[in-house]
Amino acid sequence: MHTRREGGTERHRAMKFTDSPVIELQVGNTRLSLQQDNGSMHVGTSVWPCSLVLVKFLDRWARPHGPDRPNNPYADLLDFRGKRAVELGAGCGAAGMGLYLLGLADIVLTDIAPVMPALRHNLKRNKPVLHKTLKTSVLYWNNSDQIKSLNPPFDIVVAADVVYIEESVRHLVEAMAALVKSDGLVLLGYQLRSPEADKLFWELCEEVFVKEKVRHEDLHPEYAYEEADVFILRKKKDKEDELSFWRGIPSLGTTSS
């Protein structure tokens, strides 16, 4: 997740979490407690709604056969057995921790360096209910070395509320394409934040992914915000074979720290 850098990392480290609002999220029989640092200059230290919408959508259908129908249309989506996952722009960790509680045990949460204190703080805060500390890694979307160090490809790439700056969109789509398996999927919690970023994001996704929009009535009724959506992205087979589109984009070879 890209953020404003005013004040620098030193200022962020000096911030206190105790005066920030806490978001509680019920996942199955477990309640996560997410402490925000809304006073920082980094948007990743706040809990954004799409991460909650995504987790609660999956939590709704994780119950045996779903809540409303005998045949669960998302049963395959929720089969996390043996799956590896990575979250992009994890922020305070709501989506990653929620998915872990739903059975996605092998997941690494990533974000840029200045957001790591907030992420690690929340992982430590929730360790009593998680019963472990989830894996984290610093990741800038245009840093190919950091992408390779994660040992892709992954079965599942998770991202929520990450499309809001036009300049970062290309790096985001490149990172998703580089990280996900040819037969894997991207779970995307999405809200339109910038018309320019939105337009470019879906144009680039069209080159690589087939998208499926989850029906709004299938979201959790208490987290079915009008402006928030969940998408499932899968790689186009022809693009996986060609790879020409991504080879023609030089930016993934650059690095940022």
C-alpha cells in the first residue's frame, strides 16, 4: 500500500496506538481487535472498510452450506486446504487475520516499511486468539527482488482497498500477476476511490485477468456497504501462455525501498 511519507518513519515510530479507535471484527467464533493509528501520515495504519467486507463475505459462506441455501456456491472458494496466500497492502491486518481464522493457514501479510509497526502491533495484539504470529514481509509493488523473495507463485492473492493512487496502479497489477499461480485467484475487496485510478486499474486487469463480481446480496448483510464490492480475479489462459504483455512493461524491473 502506498502512502504519504510526510514526517518520515521516525515520526511514525513515535506515534502511540493507545489513543486510536479500535475496530472489532467477529470471524466465526473469534473476535479480532484492530487498533488503528489514525494520527499517522500513512493510510495503511487505519482499518479500511473493504477488508471487513471481504472477510465477512467469506465468513458468511464459511458456515456449513452457507446461510440461505443448501448448495453453497462459494464452497470451492473457501476450500483453503493446502493453499498458500499473500496479502498486498495488509495495513492493520484485518483481511489477513480474518482469512487465517477461516482456514487459510499459510498466508504472509505484506505492506511498505512505514506501515509495518501498525501491522505487527495488531498481530501481537491478536496473538491470544490467533495462537501464533502470522508471517509478514515488506513489499513495494514495483520491487522485483522483494516479489521473488516471497517465493511465488501463490494460490491466492488477497487485496482490499488498494486502488486509490493512479501512479501505483500499474505496479499493483504487475505484482498481482507475478504473485498468483496460473490457476490461482485474486480475492479483491474494492471501492472506487479515484476515477483515474479505477479506470486504469480495470484496463490493465482486462489484459491479464478474468473478473467475477460477487453479487451484492451474497455479501454479509451487516457488511454490504453500497459502495464496496468483492471481485474474484483469475488469470486469462492465453495471457499466461504469452507473457508478452508483462515482458513489454519495464517498470517491474525497477526497485523501490
